[in-house]
Amino acid sequence: MSTHTEERPFKCALCSKVLAGKILLQRHMLTHTVERPHRCEICSKTFITKSHLKRHMLTHTGEKQHKCNICSKPFATRSCLKGHMLTHAGEKPYKCNICSKAFSQKSHLKSHMMIHTGEKPHKCKVCSKGFTSRGNLNLHMITHTGEKPYKCDFCSKAFAFSGNQKKHILTHTGGRPHKCKICSKAFTQSGGLKSHIKTHTGERPHPCSLCSKAFIISTQLKRHMLKHTGENPYKCNICSKAFIQSGELKSHIKTHTGENLHSCSLCSKAFILSSHLKRHMLTHTGEKPHKCNICPKAFTQNGELKAHIMTHTGEKPIKCTMCLKAFIQGSQLKRHMLTHTGEKPHKCHMCSKAFIQRSRLISHMMTHSAK
């Protein structure tokens, strides 16, 4: 009758948690003893309860009996389906009492709470790195084993995580299942759609603490912060050149290897990225698609237009950490930093004179040709 009356007389002597029945209390005690009597015969993983083992077995069989009647997505367990249904309803009943963030599932709230407490109870036995969930630890362990069990059916590529495999498959199929209801733009991932929606709402929840800029996603803010610190963590092991992003380093490596170059059909120039070739083609056509809405000026690149707009607004978001001088572009800051370091990278090969700017070197070279 206790389950009907909400009475919970069975109290844990170790953590004071109160449970509705004796069996539930016995099962709960296993979480303190770390006893896991139920072993998987396929991978030797152990579990506290038999039901947890049954649920785990579905990861081996791939069986997903419970389908969503709205989007047809299948799930291994009924509880997973219930949690998923809340994403359609927009319901988020589990609220954080520290920052008011809300979640559709209780497990998501538990993981979120660890951000506030800094708790990372799941430790890697190889490198001692800590994680908020066992699932994240399991994913991390693959980085030590080098295992890539998820193979692409279209090419020879293999992946450590099923999510990465699914994302890669879409590059073959061209599938973009996540569509924006406002402008019909489609994305391969739900995360891409969520970020895109913010371009309509104008929401930029990640502000920079050093300048007035704000960003849609936290990774953009992290990348931006490197412009303030001047840090370039991705270094080329061939020529020691360093970059802010890993993608920039990958592209740079191709300048050494000559791999996958995109050649211009009108001149002999070749480019590492297809986007660079497209931009170059505008120099042949004379097209300048990015127009300023304040003055008649037009530009080949969107980045050039953004920098130009700041000449109208007077905005200078990139600040020097040494003298607080401000600049429109990161390249201007880099050049300015040389005045602090005293470095003069542009050297004359005729008289060994050196300059901070390349333009100064070119002007200097004319003094030699005039003689």
C-alpha cells in the first residue's frame, strides 16, 4: 500500500535516501557496494540489476523496438522514447535550481548539475581524466584503444563514434533531414539547425568579456578569444607556422604536400580549398556580390564587407592586451604586436635591412632598383 499512499518507509543507512519498497532499497544498496553481479557474456561489462543488463544487450543486437509515432525515430527502451517525446512537446520539466536551465530528461539535468559542482566522478584508468558521465568516459576510452568500429558502407573510412559515421554517410547521400521552418534551409545535424535558428532570433548567448562581440555557439567564442591572447595552438611540424584553428592547419599542410589542389580553368593558379577557388574566380568575372548598404562600395568577400561596415560604425572590436589600442581586424592587431616585440619579419635580401610591414619592404626595394 505504500506505493499508493506515497509513503516510503525504507531508508538507506548510508545516504538517507528513502525508497518505496524493500526490493528497491536492496537494489539501491548495490550503488554503494559497487557490486555488479550481472555480467554481459559478449563484452564482460557488469551491471547492478538484471534489467540494466537486458537494456545493455540491445546495444549488441541493435534492436530498437520502441518507435516515435511523430518522427519514426526508434529507441531501445520505452523510457528513452518517453524522454524523446518531450522534445516534440517542447516540455522541459527538469529545471536547474542554480541557473534556471531546463531539460526534457532527468539524466540530462544530473549531468548539467556537475557543471556547477565541477564534479567528474568517472575517471579514466589510463590517463586519470575525469568525466561527468560513464557514457562520456566510454567514448574517451576509444581514444586510447584507437578502435574505429563504425565503417562507412560507401567508402573505406571508419569512425570511433556512430554519430560521426552517420554524419559522414550524409556526405555520400546528400541528406539534410533537419529543415528550418523559417527559411527552409536544411542541415545534416540538429545542432547545425539549432545554431542557424539563432541567426533568425538574433540570439547570441556567448559574449566576449574583453570586447563587445557575442557569439551564437561557445566554440565560436573560444576561437575568438585566441585573437585576444594571440595564441595559435595548432603548429605545422614541417615549417613551424601556427594557426588558431585545426582546419587552417590542415589546409596549410596541403601547401607542403600539394594534395587535392583546386586549379583555376582561366589561369595557372591552384588553391587548397574549393572556397578559395570560388573567391578567386570573382577576380576574373569582376563580380562583387557583397554590397554595403550605407555607401555604394561592393566587395568580393563577406569578411571584407564586415570590416568595411566598421569604418562607418567606428567599431574596433580587436584590442591589444599590452596598450589597449583597438583594431577592426585581427591581421591589424598581429602587425601592431610587432611594434611591441620589435620583430621585423620582412627582410631585404640585398642589404639585410628589415621591416615590420611588407609594403615598407616593397617601397625600400625600389631604392635599390633606382640606383
